[in-house]
Amino acid sequence: MLLTALGLSACSLKCDEPRSSNFAFDFKLRRCTTEVAARLAEVTAVAARVYALWTWEERTGVSVENRQRAASLRDGIAKLGPVFVKMAQTLSTR
């Protein structure tokens, strides 16, 4: 579920080799962990960027007409991909 929400497919961790040789399994596990960590960093960076802009606008008193919150949020969600777009659409209707 977390992998799907992050936009990753389930990593293949099956090892077709005998138990005595775990090198292939360890390599796949490390690669999968690296992919998940990279995607998590990307999602966190977008969220931090949106949050920083939101708080900066609040603290500096930017007028409602000049705020860039919605555009920043929209662009960040679009950058993260279709899973996040669909989650945002679902949240916006409730």
C-alpha cells in the first residue's frame, strides 16, 4: 500500500537461486530500498516546498490576490504523478 501511494510498483524480491547464494537477493533488496527512499525523498521535498511557501505567505502577510499557494500545490501534485493527482481529486470532493 505504501509503495503504491509513493508511486512505486512492488519490488521483485524473489530469489530464484539456491539458498546458499543470497547475493542476488541482497542486491535486489538494496535496489528496492534505494528506490523507495528516493521516491520518499521526492515526495517529502515537494511537501516541504509547498509548506514553506504556505507559511512564508502567512507570516509576511501576502495579499489574497498575490498568493501562489494553489499554483504551488497543483504543480507539486502534478509533478508527483497520477496516484497523487487521483488522491488530491478524491480529497477535494469530500
